[in-house]
Amino acid sequence: MQVQWKGICLAITTKFTADDRLDLKTFGKNINAQLEAGVHGIILGGSLGEASSLEEEEKFELVSTCLQLVQGKIPVVLNVAEQTTKAAIRMAEQAQKSGANGLMLLPPMRYKATDHETVTYFKNIAAATDLPIIIYNNPIDYKIEVTLDMFEELAAYPTIQAVKESSRQISNVTKMYNRFVDRFRVIAGVDTLVMESLLMGADGWVAGLVCAFPREIVAIYCLIKAGRYQEAIDIYRWFLPILELDVSPQLVQNIKLAEVYTGLGTENMRRPRLPLASAERKRVQKILEDGLANRPALPDYLAAEVPA
């Protein structure tokens, strides 16, 4: 399965049982809903997937289960977020052996690496695997920016093919294309800026709220790429208060609560995370209830003429 690095990439939550084991039944229910909605790829074990709290064997159990569920219809990408180069290379090598179709790489975790150290880290991983790679650029949350000059060095590695652009700087989409033309695919990574990013030419969207609202997310992408902008804008304007739940330190809690409201998940998560409580829970519930009360009818977005 070749990774195209375009369309909607589902950054899926990790489903847990009440006794803190992987809930593969609920995981499967969500994946099937995503396939029906038309998502184009899946990223496992990302920030939203509670990567830092997953055991290594759990990550590969998710890979195996997901591959069985999708049956080659869409690519399965594993997130690599490690503290050492040695551990990241081991994860990349094991991901390739497990059948994963690609990798998403974060900069070194915990240690604020220099530009040279970060580029070397990415190069070392790329040299250890044949899997295609998307670099996650999120200086807001991870304190390391992958700059254009750093991508210039990474361009020598053909398996490094895309960037998940989460810097919150819309102009970075244009800057990447101006500098590199089509060398790297640019994938929007912030739910609340995706309309603007796609209109500026981003190839896809790594989405969070797609976990709970897969059809709406895929519809926005397909309609924009088909040039049906007003239809996409109308959905997006309705959706924005819900999408803002993704831009929060409690994004896992927010999105898992949204999955409960749409019947696609539970609030079980791995401690120290706990479900939302008190006034914050009521605030998020109101956003979801208001949104669902006014949920728009969608056009036949899968029939939209999206360029290849």
C-alpha cells in the first residue's frame, strides 16, 4: 500500500476498556465508520492517541488490528515519538516488520534539540527504514520548529515525503511550496486552520475531530478540492466551535467525549488523564449538544470531482 500523503488522515484516539486494556472492539467500530465516511489514511499512536502512555507492544497490537480492519483500502501510519535516536530507530524498524505503511516522526521528546541535532535525528531514522515518512512540525506544543532550511537538508532523503504543518502559521503552506514546489506534500495539522490551509493548497488534513465526525471532515476536504467552496464554508462555520476542542491541552478528553456523543467511542483513557469534570465538562457538553442540534445535512461529497 503506497502512501499518497493527501486527503483526510485520521489521527485516531486509542480506545481503552474500563480496566485499562486496549478496547479493540470499540476501536474497530470507529475504524469501520471512518472507512464508510471515506477517510484516506490512519495515523496510530499520535498525541491524540495517547502515545506517551502506550506500551511498545500495545502500539504494534494496534498496527496489526488496524491492518486487518482496513484490508489494504487505506494506508496505516505509525507515529514515532521517542526520547532517543536508538529507540526511534528500533520503533521504525519494528513498524516496517509489522506491516505499517508509513511513519510520522516527531522531533526528539523532552530534550530541546538544536536544529542540527533534530535534522540528524530525522536522517538517522530515515536511513534505517524504507517506509515513507511525514515530519510533524509543531513548535507550539513540542518547542522545536522544523524550519525551511532544515527541510532543505532533509530533501536529500527520498523517504521523507511530507510535513504535518502545525506551526499555526498559514503562510508556511505557501513558503513550503515556494521553496520546494512539489518535493514535499503539505498536510494541515490544526483543525481550526484547515479551511485556510486547504485553500492555500495544502494536500490534506491530519484531523482530530474526525474521530467523532468523520463524514463532516471528509466532506469539507472533498468539497474544497472540487472547488465547491461555499458548501465547504457552510459546513466549516457550523463545525468551528467543535473543532476548537482540538486546540486544547485536554484535546484527548474533549474528543473522547465527542466520540461518546456520536456513538463512536468511550471516555476511557489512561491515567493520569481523567474525563472532564465540573464547569469544563458542562462547557464542552454544551458545545457538542448545540452542534448536534444543528448538524447540517451533507451533500454527496464522495461524488465530488476531486482532482487525482
